[in-house]
Amino acid sequence: MKNRRLFSRIDYEAKIKFQCNEKIYIGVLQDISLKGIKVNFSGDISKLSFQSKGMLSIKLPSSEIVLDIEATLTHKDRNTCGLRFNVIEIEVLSHLKSLISLNTGDGELIDNELGLFVDSSKIDFFNNNNKKREDND
């Protein structure tokens, strides 16, 4: 079977929180790409449904860095879910690019994917010092 993915996914373990509908879900990241993550949640996630939107926080291991990203649930199978990134800060994108590049060992591939990502993305980017782009429209 041919892999239809446009973006490299890496196996990566990190603690995550997903705040959605006034509830916080705790889990462990399984894999990550420039477009989203697969996560295994602990506890009851029955209230999470397709297209649920919330705030995702990824705590990078051996670091004080926390990546905060608005995300949408794209699929759910028991306690394993896919979350697609919606709104992402440039600094967070830079961390993701470095993380994936270091773990694939192919910086050129990730640079190409980043170009494709920016060209094709419906993700809203914003700089920490500025308001979201949508606020300025």
C-alpha cells in the first residue's frame, strides 16, 4: 500500500494536555508531523467528538518548552485520537521543524515539507507579538 502522507511523521513521546469544552484531557503523544499529532489519552474521552476544537499543550521532554497550538480532533479510535493543528505561532512552528528535522535526520526534506505546508495550509499563523491574522481582517 502506498503512503499518501505529504508530511513526515516521527514517533515521539511527550506529555500533552488538550483543553476542550471546559474539560482538560491528558495523554501521551505517539507521533507528530507539521500538520498534527496522534495521541493516546488516559481516562474518559467520550465527550470528545469529531471536529471538537481546543487548545493543545505539548510539553517537550527534558526541556521547559511547552508548545501551545489550537487543534481539531480529526479521528478517534478508543483512546487514540488524531489532532490537526489550526492556529500555530511562528516560534512553535520553528520548534516543530527542528524537532522533526532532528528525528528524521533529513533537514532538506523538512525544508521542502515546510514550503509545501505554508503553500497549502489552512492553518492561521501568528507571531507572539501580534494579534492573530484573523483579528486584522
